[in-house]
Amino acid sequence: MYLVVHFQFRLAPGASVGPALLKRIWWAAAQTPQIDVSRAARHQADGFIYSLSAPANLADISGVETRLRTLLDRHVTGAVNTLIRLPGSHGKSA
């Protein structure tokens, strides 16, 4: 199945999250096992951009975003600096 990036975020300076924990958080928020996480170095800045991918037809994207914000706040040391929903990641209504 083809996965698309639905969310990207960066962490506050000095904060980090490992791939195993991030996958568990994203799986719980997206409520589908068809997920992927990745990170890329930020251009001309310290830190990373984290990307969260799932099927394009991810249901209830607003609910996913709410769960994701709550879980990241609860489980990631250092607050999430920026979380954005990418254009076109609307999902379908549940």
C-alpha cells in the first residue's frame, strides 16, 4: 500500500525521540498498522524534521491530529516545537 506524509514536526532544541517510540505514538494516533516514520536533517538549522506517513485515505484526520498532539506531549521529552498537517492530507470521514 502506498503511504503519504500526513504530518511533519520538529522538536524543541535538545529534545529527541527514538524511532521505536515514535512508531508506537503514530500507530496509536493513526489507528492503523500501515504507518511509517522518518527524519531528515533540517537545512541551515540544527535538529531534524520528523515525517509521519500513513495511507492517503486515513480516516478522521482531525481526530488523528488531536490524538497525535496529546501523545507527543505525553511521551516526548521536550515539547514539540511545531506540528503541521500537510496540505492534501484530509482523510475521509469516519
